[in-house]
Amino acid sequence: MLRRLFAPRAFEREGYLLYGAAVAAARDPLWYTRLAVPDTLEGRFDMVCLFTFLVLDRMTEEPGEEPRRLAQAVTDAMFADLDQTLRQMGAADTGLARRVRRLYEAFHGRSAAYARALASADDEPLAEALSRNVWRSESMVEGAKPLAVAVRRARAHLGAQGFDALRRGEVTLLAAEEALA
């Protein structure tokens, strides 16, 4: 019983590797310089949400239970990282759970908006969702349309990668320079 309690969770290591790749892609300076994504805590959070969503979205294409468990491991890694980041920033333990829950709700709201927008062949709904979430603007911002095109390219690039690589925690996310080309 103790062995089960302290055993590593399914895909824990792989979840952290995939989440780390999403964070690295979100931190690419070109998003912030070329597209004027706000270089703030909120702007960086939004870009991490976007790239984590893309990794998770890739797993929805796969049948069976294994992709769902891997997706859960990526989500767990993301929120463990956010919890740790908030603690390092000095968030008090008393309000930490509430703050993490708000981040969780924000992530899932953004994910749902991006999934709906990507269901359309037109880039306009995705650009609108990105304007609202990344730039926090109700009107279309200049960088939203190029980011929408880049997101579609990044999604197609992820779609071409086999699930076996993801299962091992290996993923290649399209660099901003390539996605914006």
C-alpha cells in the first residue's frame, strides 16, 4: 500500500518534459518583440496557456486511455509549476489554493475558446480569442492575426509528430521564427 502511495504517477516525468517544452516555446522573445505580446506576468501566463493547450490538443487526436493520462500529467505539471512560482513570489499559503484555482479556471476557459476557434477554418475567430486572452482587448489587436496563423502552423507541426514520441516526453514545438515566417 505504501509503495502505491509513494510511487510516481503515470507519465509524471513525461508530463514535466512536455510542459517544459511548452514553456520554452512560450518564452521565445519573438512573440514579445515582433507581435507585441505583453511582456508581463499575465502575458507570459497567457502564452504558456496557449502552448500547453497546443500540446494537450495534440493528444485529443489519439484514441484510448493513455493519451488522457499523459494529458493529465502535463496539466498536473503545469499547475505544480504555477503553485511553486506563486510561492516563490511570496503568495501566502492561506490564499494560494484560491489563486491556483483561478489560474486553473482561466486556463480551461482559454483552452475551450481556442478549441472552438480552431474548429473554424477561418483565422478570424482564433485571432479574436487571442486578442481577448493574450492582449486582454475586446477589439482586434495587430499581433493577433499573425499569432493565429502561427498557432495553426504550430498545431500542424505538432500533429505530424507521432504519439510514441509524446509518450516518451519528446516533442518539438515550432520555433517562433518558423511559425511567423
